[in-house]
Amino acid sequence: VIEIGQPEHSVVTTCAYCGVGCAFKAEMRGEEVVRMMPYKDGKANRGHSCVKGRFAWGYTTHKERILKPMIRERIEDPWREVSWDEALGFAAAKFKGIQQKYGRDAVGGITSSRCTNEETYLVQKLIRAGFGNNNVDTCARVCHSPTGYGLSQTFGTSAGTQDFDSVEDTDVVMIIGANPASAHPVFASRLKKRLRQGAKLIVIDPRRTEMVESPHVKAQHLPLMPGTNVAVLTALAHVIVTEGLVNETFVRERCDWSEFEEWAAFVAEPKHSPEATAIMTGVNPKDLREAARTYATGGNGAIYYGLGVTEHSQGSTTVIAIANLAMATGNVGRPGVGVNPLRGQNNVQGSCDMGSFPHELTGYRHIGVDAVREQFEALWNVKLNKEPGLRIPNMFDAAIEGTFMGLYVQGEDILQSDPNTKHVVAALSSMECVIVHDLFLNETANYAHVFLPGSTFLEKDGTFTNAERRIQRVRKVMTPRNGYADWEVTILLAKAMGFEMHYSHPSEIMDEIAALTPTFAGVSYAKLDELGSVQWPCNEKAPEGTPVMHIGGFVRGKGKFIITEYIATDERTGPRYPLLLTTGRILSQYNVGAQTRRTENVVWHAEDRLEIHPHDAEQRGVRDGDWVRLASRAGETTLRALITDRVAPGVVYTTFHHPDTQANVITTDFSDWATNCPEYKVTAVQISPSNGP
Ligand code: SF4
């Protein structure tokens, strides 16, 4: 039972969970949240919310939250609570010592897709200007980095093409590797509304998701084997090209025709037909042909995709293959169509926009371009290094080799969320100083020397950018319980390192971002307060923002078709590991569960279960609810079985919300060829009965 008192005032802010970006009114009594009410004028949610956002304040006052800075010389030592001054001085001395001993490039940092744009901007500024290198990366590395690569190559910009409202003009919804009903519930409601109105639904997913089971429409479900996305998308393209379903007018006007011809000849090869690829993909050729015809001829076709696309060794190739399909059918550049990544975390889009990748400054401009770099140098009054820095996996490798010794991690539990846990442990254990800046003592903190208490979204001002490029205000509703908002902590750490940054409010940080970033040039807090939100690009050409991109022409000029050769992952099944594991989420939990597990209203999802097809379970003598040992080439863990035909024979599935699950103990080292995004969605495994953990 939740006691609800009477609120005294309310503040409009933005949910800090998923990339839908629902606006809420935090109804307050003094400094206490009474309830979170979905805000009717929120343009992403239109007055709706899901169970996570509705109760999102619980973890702010959880007893396990760390409110005092802590330090220790060695990870074997107990933590010692100290003042902010002592903690920051200790951290700065360690980092400076490391740089003196090992060189300027021996330290770096990781930004958070949970923090605000302004906080992310400051962390990358600290690293580039204060540390003097480009060893900055973001937790988006492990989720949507292939989106950035694939969409910038084909369309010219690293973001989804249309706003959520445009779904109302969509006639065919194609969902690939995503389960919005669990992971993006408020947007899923809008999708379902459109389906009830008659839009058709195609779902490409190894699992029969809630969207497939939607009572409103008979979905065309292509239950492919994990790891075969590119083969299925190429087979769809094969049907579209060989059955004469290409929108030739669009392609001739908007794309490079000779590149299209090369691509069309490639996909038309008989080896790419649905029939030729059926055994490999597991998809019925008749169903695949039907789906291709529906998408190409059913009116406005919009593709929505998630981590089931990106977290593969061919993640970037898959994003490119999706873009090829959209261009070939003329489904880009007007409301109701497009290619739309569903971002997992609240600010994945923003953290990428804010220059968190080692090779890019804000707005996706390469650090090696002199004119771009000089603009930042002039404003920051420093000389910047033009060489791209280390990505997260390269930081880990360099740590084990002894050349990368100091890491500042803001708002991410890399030990729980990055692949191959043993490798991450080895890397963290090799470093001389790990600074964790977070709300709770997470798994990564077990290997840290400095713990800086973080602030929640309720304790700070700033902005988040959602999956539709919508920049929205986050407004402080209470004093930070730990003393400082995260943006203030980064400024203090920079000062301790000898690099001064002067801002009295996050609005000043946004003004600097706008001055340095053409796509944000028209963004200010005054405008956000006036309009409620804006979608970038927001500048002189589009002072009120851009809901739909690529209207009349692609950002890069001509749309670029790129040939996408299917290359099977090196992660293969065999006699020892005959099943394929894939992963996902459930509605009531969020990511590794650090917040939702500490919010009383959503405790009902007490454990992660392993979904197993009845045939596979029977062969191994496993019954519903039994403990099973799940083993891969990388490691093993123990889970309870859930017998279901939602997964096909040969495929098992689990969520990863609980630390005990240790899903990443068993995931492998394979990653996307272009971006190093880990291949979380395909792991060869074996299961056997177990007596429990
Ligand atoms: Fe909206 Fe996502 Fe928050 Fe749910 S978790 S309220 S869908 S932003």
C-alpha cells in the first residue's frame, strides 16, 4: 500500500528510464515526491506513462544509496568515508600521478546515457581538454553505436528519421529485434493504437514477443535464428528487387543510381532468395515473400528496431541493410515512414550527440578535422589532440597490457553491462585508479578506489534527448541528497586536476553546446521552456526543430546504397554448445535493475528466468521452474527454467535485470566489426539440470 499525501506544488520533468522520454509532473510536498503524474502536454507521451516511470522516484531515497564520497588505496581495503575535498584531491592526485608515470594517454573516462546532455558534455570536455587525450567513450558503445555508424553512412546523420507522432501516418509497421511492449511501453501503446486502426504489422524476431501476440492484428512474424538478420533483410530486398517492387522514382531522385544498381544486382543473386536462405535463417520462404510484399506495397512503411539489430557482429551491416530497404521502397523523408532506432536508455541519443565517442566532437564531427577542432580550441582555450582515443574494449585491453591505468566512470555499471565479465574484471584489477561516480555501490565499485556519490534526475537541472531527437528539460525538484549534482562534481574534479570550468547553471553549458554544435545552434533553455521541447536539428533553418528528417533530400546529399554481405558470426553452435542464447527485457525492470530493484512498486519481477522450448527441455529432463546450469565457452551461470514455445527449438532466452543472473559471464568477446558493439544477442550455450546456485 502506498501512502499518498496532498501535494503542495508540482514540477514538470522527464522520465529517466527509457528512450521514449515521457514528461511527468513531479507532485511535491516540500522536498518529498508525493507522486509522478504523466504530463498531458508531454509531446513524447501525450499524458501516458508506464509502470516504471510512474514510480521512478523510489530509489532516490533508498537506504542503499551512497551519499558520502569514499576512497581506498587498494581494492582489498575497506572503504573510508571522506569529505568531497579529500575524495576529489585523492582522485586528482592519482590521475596526475598515472599520467606522469605512464603518459598522457594512460587515463580516460566513460560517459553515461543516464545523465543529462550537459553532464555528458562536461565529462568529454574534461577528458579532451583536462586529461589532454580523446579516451572518452559512452555506454552507447554496447547498445546503439552501430546505429550511429549505419545511419550516418547511408543517410548522413546518426539518428532516427521521424517523430513518434508520425506513427499515425504509418500503414505498415515493421519491428526488427525489439520488443517495445516491454522496453518502450508508452510508444508501444501508440503503435497498438495504429494497429487497431488497421495498420499491418511485421515482426522480425527470434522470439514470439508481446507485439506478435497483440490481439489487435495478425502479425506477420518471421522467427529467424539469432545472428541471421542480414540474411533475412537481404532476402526481403531480393523479393523487392526481383518482383519489381522498387520505388524507382524515389531512388532515381534521391539516391545514387549507380550504387543502387550495384546493390540491386547483388541482392537479386539467386543465393539471396528466401528459398535459398531458409535453412540458414529458419524463416519460412512463403512468409518472408509475403512480408516483403506487405512492406513494399502496403503504403507508408516505418521500421522500428532495437538491440536485436545492433548487438551483433554484423550490427552496423544490419542497420545499413535496413536503410537500404527503406530507400529502395521510398520509405524515408515524410511522416509515417523511416528508420527508427528505439533507444534503450533515456539519453542514449544525447550521449552520442554530445561528443562521447573517441573520434567525434559534439554533433558527430570528426576530431581530426582541423576546422572543427579549432572551433573548440578557441572556446575552450586549449590545444586538442587530433588522434581519436580508445574505445571501451580498447581501454580494457590496454589496461591488461599495462598502458591504461586510470578510468573515470560516470553512471554506468560496466562490470555488469559489458561483455565477458572475466575480461572486464582483469582490466579493472590492473588499473591503479578507478573512479566510480554513481548512486549505489555497483558491481564495478568492487574494483574502484574512489566512489563519488551521484545524483538522481530529480536532483538536477539539465536536458535529455529521446529516441526521436527530442530535447526536453529535466528540472530539479529537490536538493541533491549527496550534496552536488553530477555536473557540479565533474567541474570540481576538473578543478582538482588543474582544469577550470566555470558554469553557474546547466543552461550556460547548453549555451556553449549550442555555440559549438550546428544541429543545436537554436537550442536554449528559454526556447525549451517556451515550446516544451524541440527536436534537433534546431538552428536558423529550423528554429522550432525538425520532427521528420531527410525531407526533399538526405542530409548527406544522395542516399547511399551499400552492399551488405552476410557473414555468419564466429560464435557457432556445436555438439558441446548446441543452443543459441539471446536476451531481452521485461516491462517492470530497467536494464541491470540498479534503480528498479530499489523501487518498491516494481519488486514483483524477482528473478530472471531462462525460456526454453518444451522440446529442448524434455530432451534434457528439465521441468518448468527447475534450476538449470547455463554454460557457454566463456563461462556459466544458474537460472530457473521457464518452459515456453515463445522461443523456437534450439533457442533459449533470458533477461538480465538481476546481478545474480550474471548473463554477461557467458556472453563472448565477439563484437560489431565497425563499432565494437558487443554481440550480446548470440551465444552458443548448453543447459543441464542443476541443484541451484
Ligand atoms: Fe515513458 Fe519509458 Fe519512462 Fe515508461 S520508462 S514512463 S515508457 S520514458
